[in-house]
Amino acid sequence: MNNKYVLTQNALFNLIGTALPLGVGLISIPTVIDALGLKVFGLLTLLWTAIGYFGLFDFGMGRALTQQVAFHRAQKTNELVPMIKTGLWALVFPGILGAVCMHVASVYYVQHVLQLTPVLQKETLDAFVWAAWCIPVVTLSSGLRGILEGLEDFAKSSTLRGVLGILNFLAPMLLVLLGDNSLLHIVWSLIAARILVVLWNVWWLRDYFQPVDKIPFAQRLKSVKVLMSFGFWMTISNIVGPFMVAADRFIVAMLVGTSVLTYYTVPQDVVLRLLIIPAAIATAWFPRFAIVANETGKYGERALMRKGLRYIIAILGPICLLLALFSKQLLSSWINPEFAEHAWVVSLVLLVGVFFNALGHIPLAALQATGKVKTTALLHLAELSLYIPLLYIVLPNWGIVGAAYLWAARTILDFGFLLGFNHYKTYATASV
């Protein structure tokens, strides 16, 4: 199949794997809330968040495995299978470390921060502890999915992502419909879903786990160093990048007050959902950037980048334009006219920011796939060091509209810098 259509197909697989669980969540969440009540459901959302956050203890190794698998495929080396095995073993310790950290943090948080009845406190603590010791499964799952993406088998990786996402919402709903409202049992069902998906992933990758000649220690060490170096800088970007996307809301609440916070967070939450589109495209483009860099050099990369940018402009451009033109009417119909009066300008500005944020996904993927993760991490750190102080200047003077303008300006500058780094820097083709 033509590469153009393969990439389009892979992006579509990614989008479906991300969007389907959201649809299931829209259906299941009201049922679960009715059965559990707001308080217990709030605890369930904390568990979902904690599992996602401590999943960062893969230290970027999932993405590192994607990059290295794609690189070894392009180089046609005989080190692919040893590297995969070494990379997965290297995920064991971070997973255990994440489990220990979440366990300790959970005991303190549940016992000393949350105000719960003794019975609910015990069940919540048990649920958090069980969830904590699921973290090694989460990190292993990240590595296995990274391998599938490096092999550009997005049909399988998206199937696994979609199944896990659906079970994440469906399992709690099925339990409460059966009359089981136990938070602990819900966590058990979520753990079982993750184990099922990991086993399914291992089965699909079974050909890469066949016995091979004993791997020399020096080769193992080299693979681990490459993966950890990539993963370290990737982790910084994974933490700082998303933090800048949403950190402003916490500062808005502190400096302007929670009374106007909703006028900022509601439109922001809506427009941020649009980023599943560029994320799906960039994920499909990532391993292809690593392969093209080795096969055709920077000219092939630039052609691939232009194609990705055209896709995002063609898909997201009309959506953002329509939402911008009718933002006031849509907010008025969805919530009420008074809300729309306060929030429509914020929505308009944030849509501009989201559009440029979406465009930035492609040059970001190009830099990271070709080993320039340190460059992107340092860029994100530099942006953070300017963005947060500027929020403290802008908010007291211009309020939430000023915060929206600053957020949009940051995304435009970020896109410009990422394009500039891709245009002027010589790409590394072998390793970090």
C-alpha cells in the first residue's frame, strides 16, 4: 500500500482508538455516578488520575522503544530483538519504583488528607494500594505499545488502546449494574483489564520473544543507556508540556478567583478535546520520521512534515473556524446566554491557541523521532520559566481574557521555535 495511505490509515486507527472510549465514557459515567454517588465517584476519578500520573514512571521508555524499533528497522540491524527484550526488562525497576511511590503517597493522602468515614477510608486505602501495585503493569503496557508503534502496526496498538479505554469505563458500569458498588472491586476490574491487554499485546509480539543467542552485557548496557537517555528528556517534555497546557487554570483560581474560573476552564476543556486529532496524526508520523531520516535524510523529513501539517490544517482548520464564528451562539445554547457573554471571547482566543498547538505536534514528533528530545525538553523548560511569571503579570491586569491571549501566544511561539529547530538543525540519525 502507498505510504501516503498507510500513514492516513494509521492516523485513523489512532483516532478511533482514542475516540471510542470517550463515547463509551459519555454513556457509562452517568450510570456509575448514580450508583456510587458523587463522593465515591470522585474517589474513582482520583484513582484514574493517579494511575495515569504514576504511569509516567515508564520514564519515557515507551516512546524511546518506538524510536529505537523504528531506527533498527530502518538500519536493518540484527539488534532489534535483543533491544526489545532489554528495553522491556529495563521497564521493570521503574514500574516497581512507581508502585512504591504511589503506595506511600496513597497511605498518607487517604489517611491524612481525605475526610472519609472509617469504613470508606479502609476501602479507599485498599483500592489505592491495589492500584499502586498495578503500576508495573502500566509501565510494561507502555513499552509493549511503544514496540507495536515502532513496528508501525497501529491497527493492533490502537485496538489495544481502544479496548483498554473502553474497559476502563465499561467495567465499573457493568459492576454497578450488577449491584456491586464496591470501589475495591471496581479497581480489581480495572487491574484485570490492564493485565488482559498486556497478555494480548505479548501474544501479538510473541515472535520477538523467541530465544536468541546470549546478549553480551556490553550490548545490553548500550541499549539501556540509549533508551534511558531518550526517556529522561522525553519525561521532562511529558511533564512540562501538559503542565503548561493546563497550569493556568490553577493560577487563575488563585489570582482572579474561582467565581470566574468556570468561564475559562469550560471553553478550555472543550477546545483541548480537539487535540486528539493532531495527537493521532503525530503518533502515526513519529516512527515514520525515524525511518525516513535514515533512508532519505532531511529532505524526506521535510516532505513528511509538510504532509502532516497539511492534514492538520485541512481537518482542524475548518473545525476551529466554525467554532470560532459561532462560539457565542454555541455557548449560549449549550449553557446559557449569560455564560456565553463572559466566555465567548476566551473561547475565540483559545481556539487560535489550540490550532497552533495542534500544528506543533508534527515538528515536535519530527525532532523527537530523530533523537532531538533534549532540544524539545529544554525548549519546554525555557517556555515554562517565562510563561508562569507572565501569568502573574497578565492575570491581575487583564483577567481571563489576558490569560487566554498569553496561552495562545505561547503556542504560536512554540510552533515557530519547533519549525525553526527542524529547519536549521542537522538531524541525528543514529541515536540520542
